[in-house]
Amino acid sequence: MTSDSSSVASGSRRAAKRGKYPRAKRTPWWMKKKQEERMKRKANSGGDEPQADQEEEQQKEEDGPPSKRQKKWQGFQKVEVGPSRPRWRKFPMALVLGYVGTEYHGLQKQVDASTNTERVRTIEGVLEKCLHECEGIADDDFGYLQKIKWTRVGRTDKGVHAACQVVGLLLRLPLTDEEKAERDERYRKHKELADGVSDERTKNGGDGQVDEQAEPEEEQNESNETKMARIAVRKELFLKRLNDKLPPDMKALGLFKVTKGFDARVQCLRRRYMYVFPGYALAPVTVKSTYRAAYEGTGDLPAAQNDLDDAQDETEDSYKPPVWIDNTQENFEPTDEDVARFERIMKEYEGTHDFYNFTSRIEASDPSTKRYIEKISVHRETIEGQSFLCVTLVGQSFLLNQIRKLIGLALEVIRGSAASDSIRLSLSTKTKMFIHLAPGEGLFLERAFYEGYNRRLVGEGTSEPVQWENLEPAIEAFKRDTIFKEIAKAARDGAWHHWLEEINWHPFFSENYGPVSSMRSRQREADKGNDK
């Protein structure tokens, strides 16, 4: 095509846009289909207009010209198929759970991807199974926690307990006896109506059936107070049913009706953990005279002993590092001064610090190692006639193994197996240090706080604030009657005794199994290099 012809063609298109040469009207496909159907009806009726079409034309004349919406959907037929298939409604809920983690491999469910089955026994795995048996989780959702928007306030480690674990999920609540009677009557009526239109339902993607667990239609017109009262009755019924299914070391303590976007982890502003250990763990120890010079940094290791650097190459199970510490005192009872001194040591962790040395599986460059600890306090507790110390830690969030390592290093400082500046040094360096991990049997999640979420619910009539005033007696009872007894049992079985023996084998070491003094010297050299 020449340039003249192309210019004429383009000019014609522009003229058509201006309306000089109006384009031919195209009949939509749905209008063509309607015209074909009308032609068929006329042919079947001998060429006469059916009575229904005449009435339709008369009604159109009375109604006037169609609106834009009527024009858009003109040609589509509306099929009356009776009531649509309802489903058992899922409510966004926050489940408050208490458990003893001794017999479990942590909270988080650990699934084999190839078989979609659990590798080990976990809290979430047992809880999900019990919820499914109580009909709180549908068959289609069982095994897929993401379908019900499953969240939790914190992932506790193996052997760690919880007095107030919060789990967010979409939960199905059972009907009361009165609601079941209403459902049965409604189902009977729906079934009678559905029997006559099952063919039409099948054409439109349905199966011609009505769900027996349909929610009452009257709920749509109820007030918020009536709805919440109805849900409260269902919650009590479900909690009773769930606790009958849970094992003895787990207990459902409460349920809260929350908003659709509730996330138990993200919307929790603060967490309060407690670590409980026997008082004899504060018993002072002394470094053996053979190693005192090396420990204090004034001399070398004795020639008669193997260099500790060779300990890295030892693979035999029978090998044990040299014992630096004299035997600990037995039947030690800490004084009030000992408790106060230990609290002062623990308070060195308060504030914002880089806790890289108090966690694992995180690179030194990861900014998530910086965490804020709001408050730490220590008090005595007598459990089954034995003296224990309770350390309460309140913070925004905690890293993997962080609390257990905080306790481990603080115990070494007060016992004398680590230098007094070990905590300050471990918080101020990125040089990886070896810090003993205190036993998990003494740690449990005590509370989770949702002040920000609760403030946003002011005036909200369809959701409840997540707060503990009404659940306080139940949480405290589970803590003292179940968790504390399990901690006392672990102490009698020697959990802390074996851990203290491990500390005696090798106190506070660095990554290269060198003593604290050599690590401090490397830190001084690094500081000098930075100054240059």
C-alpha cells in the first residue's frame, strides 16, 4: 500500500471516530442467541407469538425504557433453584491453651512433605487432631493449617511449657440443642424444596443437597448483643468437648471471638516468660588451682594437659574436656543477698541489645538479633517443699534459645565459672561464643499482651478483646498445679544436676573452645584494629 492510500485509511478511521462515517452496529452474541430462541418458539407454535412473550412485551411498555443495568443483563435468564447450599460457618477465634511440653518436640508441627504426616509428636499436631475430632476443623481443612489461617503467639522449643499460649484460627462451633432442632426443621423444608429443583442445581454447579449444618437464617437480623450471647454459649460447649479430647498435659483455657484479620503473633505487643530453677544452682564454685592462671589470663595451660584446641578434633563419645571447676556444694540454700545479686546480674540484659551470641541459626549480619527486653525480675517460690527461683522476663519478642542462654550465662557469672564482665562482653561483640543452654524444663510462656489490638476494638460489637481478667484464675491454677509440679519433678530427676556437671567440664568458652581470658584478648586486638 502506498503512502497516499495509508493516509486515506488513517483519515477514514479518524472520520469514523468523529461520526462522519458511522460504523455498522454489531449484534451482541447473547442478543443473537435470544433471537434464535424466539424464532424457534415461533416455529414450534405455528408462527404465532406465544402468550408469555405477549405479556412480556406489554410489561416492558408499562415499565418504560430499560436501565443500563437491565440492558447489560438483557438476554440472560434467571433460574430459580431454591435456596443455595449453605456451609457451616467458621468463626475467627483466639484459643488460649496451656500445656506441658516435656513429651513433645516443641509447639510447631513438623510434617514430612512427601507423605504429609508428622515426623515427631508436637503440640500443634495433637491439638489439630483433637479439634478435628470435635468437628472444630472440617475434613477438607484437616492437615492444612493455612486453610484456617492458623497463627500462634510464639513457637516454644522442645520441652518448653506454656500457661497462656494463644492460637488464632477459623473455628467451627457446635450448635446448641435448640439450634439443632431449628436446623432439623429448616433442613426438612429445604430438602422438600430442593427435591423439585435438583436438576437445575446440578446444571448450575450444585449437587442438589442442603448442608445439615446450616446456620439459622434468623441470625442475619439479630442484634450484636444477641449474636455474641449465642456465640458465648457455643464457646462453652466447644471448650468442654475439646478438653474431653485433649491429653492430661494439655488444657483449653478460653476462647475469644476476634476480628477476621487477627494474627496471634503480629498483634501481640509484649510477651512474658518465666524460668524456674532450683536454688542450689546458685551455689558458688572455684576454679581449680591448676587452671587458675590460664583462666585469669596471667598464664598458660599446664603442659601436662592436652591443649583445649585439640578438643575440636575429638569425636569419641567417651571424651570429656578437662574439669576446670571444683565440685559444687550440695544442699545449698541461697540467701536473700544471693537472690538480689542474681537479679542485678540478670538486669544487665534489660534494654535493647544485640543478642547474636544468645541464639543460633542466624548470621552475624542479620539485624533481627537486636531485641528489646522491657523488664526482668527474680523472686523465690516454694514448690512441693523445695526452694526455687523464678525469673520473669518481659519483652517484645525473643529469639530461638535466647532466654535459656541468658539464664545459662547469668548462672555461670554468679557461680564464678565465668568472669563478671562476660555478659557485657557477649552483648558487645560479634565473635561467636559458646554459651551453655539452660534446661528447657524450667521455661514456660506465662502471658501474651494485646493492648494495641484491644484499643482498636473500642465500640466494636462483634469481637471481644483478648485480655486475661476473667481467665486469670484458670491460668494461675494450670501454672501452679500442672507446670510447677512438672518442673519440681524434673528437678528431682536431676535435670539441673546434670546440666551443672556439664558446666564443670568446661565453663564459658568461645567458638574456638578457648577460655574467657583468651577471648577477651582477641576482642582487645580487634578493638585496636578498628581504632587504626
